[in-house]
Amino acid sequence: MPAAEFTYRGTIFPVPMSDTSPDAQAVQLRIQWSLSGEQRLLQAWEMSLFARELGRQRIRYEHPDWSEASIERELLRLAFFPAPLPARLR
């Protein structure tokens, strides 16, 4: 596959889905490969926390009247049951 084509669910996109230049991407890769295993795990953990906080903020925006407990419950539901819950679990 040519470098400029990416496959996503059977569809080929003619341009890369990235806003990062190849030079900047090369620098990012060099930095990532220079990290120790512990540093990589820490980076992954921080990215996970950031993604969770983005999810919380979206839920707060969509449901400003919800309590923090409801927001946390919805965040967990979205993480583990992204499809609507079966009636018996609601």
C-alpha cells in the first residue's frame, strides 16, 4: 500500500489522516523510542487520564444538571457498555 493511503474499515482514504508533518512525526518517533519502558507506561497512563477527563467534560456539557456520581456512572457505562444497556440492566 502506498504511504499516502490508509485503510479504515475497508475504505481507502487517499490522504493520510494526520495533521503532523512527516518531519515532525519522525521527531516524535525518535523521542518515543528513546523513552524507557517506565516512561512509556507513565505516558500511556497520563493519556488515559486525559481521555477520561475529556469524556467527563463532554458528559457535563451534555448533562449540566447531573451529579458527579451520575457523570462517573455514565463514563463507566460508555467505557464498558457503549451500546445501550439491555432493559434488565437499566
